[in-house]
Amino acid sequence: MSEEVIWLRPEHAAVGRPAERSRAEITAAAIGLADREGLDAVSMRKVAAELGTGAASLYRYVANRDDLLDLMADATAAEYELRPPSGDPLADLGVLGTRSLAIMRRHPWLPTLVLTRSTLGPGGADLLEHFLTVVDGLPLDATAKMEGFALLQGFIAMYAHHEAGAEGELMRRQTAYLAHVAGDGGHPRLAAVFAEAGDTGADRFPGLLRRVLTGLLGDIGA
């Protein structure tokens, strides 16, 4: 089995029958399946069924399920609609983060891949290039820039994962319990935190995103 990432391999065998499918077509079918039924439903057999063919035919284009997952994650990068930087790095990265969350909400399986698979393909490379262009000129070394990209994507994936999954429901139950405990008189500091927090149902993402960005990049543009 080749250890090269799938994008360094030919799309289909150079010999044999002419290509009947494309990686893009297979990837789109896999994404549609995952959007409807979740990531666990994605298998070579089920994707082949979506395309009206047998699983064996897909192996001419995709070596295994891991390759398919990498293709799926990378394909979502096309949904960012990247625009030239405005000159305000904090604002530009805020837009990038907001779009990233929207994409992950649209594809609830995507946060899992972002958190568990680090492979970047053509789409991911374009996204990284955009990030590096936005932060170009800031007093950050190469390592800090690459770490900033990874940490930003990781934060957004974790937020989306907890928001959409069982963890979100667990957090809601935990918050309800702590609110109950805060009212018992024995936890005054916890009570003060809840009193100050106000509406726990409000959208906290914009504020959290800004704090993450200023933590990663410094208090730029503030």
C-alpha cells in the first residue's frame, strides 16, 4: 500500500479500462451520505451503492476508507469562498472562523475529521495559504503561524463538535445542575459567576473566537 497522500497518486490506473468515475464524483457521494446518515455510515460499499456501482470499482480511484475521509474533509474547503485580505488581520480571521463554523454546522461529521485527521490536500493548502497571507507581516515566526492555524481550526472543530453532539446535551445538563447548586447558599463564588453570566443561551462563539485570536496573535487591531 502506498504511503503517499492520495493527491500525490494518479486519479486512476494508467492501464486498464477507461475511467468511469472521478474522485470528485466519489467524494460528493460520500459527503452526501455522511450529511444524511453520519460519518459511521460512510463505507466503500455504501458509497458505491450511492453511485449505482459495486465497491470493487471504487478501489481504482480510492485505495481505502481513510483516503475517502481525507478527500471529504478537503472538499469542504471549497465552501469558504476566500477573499483577499482587507488589511485587518483580526477582522479577516474572524470572518474565516465564522465561515469555518458555518461549514462544520452544515457537515456535522466534519469536526471529527478535523480533530482526528491532520491531512491537508489542495483545498486545505489553499485555506492555509489564505491564513498565512492574512497574518503575513505580523511579528510571528513560522512555527507560531502554523500553530495558530492548527489551533484555530481545532478550537472551532471542538466548539462545533460539542454544540452538535451528545456533549452539548451533557453540557446543558451540567449547567442546569451547577445553577441549582449555585442557589444553595454554600457556593457564593459559583453563584456570583452564574449571576454575572446572564443568558447562557446566547451565542458565545463570536466572543470566544475573538479571545482565541487575540491569544494566538496578540492584541492586534483591538
